[in-house]
Amino acid sequence: MNSTESARQTSARGAICRGVDAQGACTAPVAQGAELDLCLRHHLVAYDWVTRDVGVTDILPSPCLACGSRLGVRYPSGWLCAVCEWKVGDLPDGGVASTRVDVVYYLRAGDRIKIGTSGNPRARLAQLSFDELLAFERGTRTLEHRRHVQFGEHRLGGGEWFTVHEALQAHIDELRAGVDDPWNSYSLWVSQHLAVHG
């Protein structure tokens, strides 16, 4: 019996990894509760092997350009949207790419909130530095201006940034009610726009 076999049979602390690779048999301990007699390194090798074919579901690096979903599947060859299977990086067909739905957006950066507007929020938000997208509200510059006036008492300088205060937070909470992710609202508005305008 060689030392590897002996280590496998006599490990008093728990199971020994059964992985074998170019270096030979692994003698690393198996984590307590692991379902397979593999060390963490060999579990990860097996995981990477399986995900080459089945992918890993995760949050997309940015919302899908075709449907707006944030859920994706990552493969070694790249990302696919988990909803519409659009390949991240490809440009959508003309109808979807040219769809314009104006929104007022609310972003948080530290203890400040930005109220801005855009007809292409994906591109606009990609240009900004912020901590969190709080909400979207369907509307144009006219609505944005109304919000700036409405919360003007807490405006920082003459720009689009405001201090966090009770009235603004209540408005954002109202917009967020029943919405897990603001991008879901935007996707719905784009779909509605396409349904009406073809």
C-alpha cells in the first residue's frame, strides 16, 4: 500500500480528496459536509467543466439591450440574456434599438440623489458614476423640471443633485412600490411602446 492509499484510509480528520490530476492523486482534506470526496480545488475544476456547457446564471454586466432584463447566463464564450437569449455585445434589430421611452431617473451617490432624464437610460447611466439606481419614472424634461422645482429646497447648487430628505425619499419609495428592479419597469414601458407603435 502506498502513502496516498494509506492517507485515504487512515485520515482521522475526515475524508481525503479522490481527485487525480497531472500531479497524481490528491491528498488534500475534503471539507466537512461535501457531497463528493473532492477538495475545494477539485470541486472548482469539476464546476468549471460542467459550466462550459450549462452556463452560470448571474446578473448581466449591464441590462440586455433587447429586452432590458438584468438576468443572464455566462458561458466561456460570453453572456446571453436569460430572458430573450440575446448575446451581450450584439446590437438589437432596428425596431428595438430605435425605441425611445423617456424616463426620469433617480440615482444615489453617497448621501446625494440625482434627478435626471433620458430617452436612452442604458447609455446615459453608463456614463455616470453612482452607487445605486433607485427608481425610474416615465416622463420627459418637463417632468424632470417639475421634480427639480418640487424638491428644490434641497437642491445642491443649480444642478441635478439633491440632499436626501423625507419628501424625496417618500416619492422614490412610492415609485419603487412593487418594483424589484427599476429596469423591469423600463422593459415594460419599452414593450408597451412597441406594442402601440409597432
